Amino acid sequence: MPTLTDKQIGEIVDRVAHQGDGMGWAMGNFDLEVDEIEDIMADANYERCPECGWFKECGELADAEGEPRSCTECDPTPIGGE
């Protein structure tokens, strides 16, 4: 993985977490592989929704018992309820 500054890491995290072109942008602008981007996102406390693949903050993809679940966009059932 190329050496990245804190500013660059912040830009990657923001773009990947909030914009649809984030992965391609990060790969093209920073010469990163998908697994490297996933590592950067994990270090910033983001994880992928198992259904849509979008990155969500850690904890958003768990139900009230801590069991894995899809993001609220994929599964609108309230966490802990019906």
C-alpha cells in the first residue's frame, strides 16, 4: 500500500463512505486495491453491508442483540423491533 497522509486517509474514508464512486476514485487516485481500501475503512470503524456493499459505521450493522444485519436501506425493519 502506498504511504498515505492523514488528510488523504480522511478524504478516502469520506468519499468511500458517502459517494457512490468512492471505491473507483480511491483506486484511481491513490493506486489502491479493494482490500487496501477495505482495511482503511475498517481502521476508520466502517464495515460493509452484506447486501448492498455500502460502507456503514461499525455498529450500524448489528441488531439490539449484536447480531449482524443489513443496513437500514436494505432492511428497513427497526433495530430491535418489527
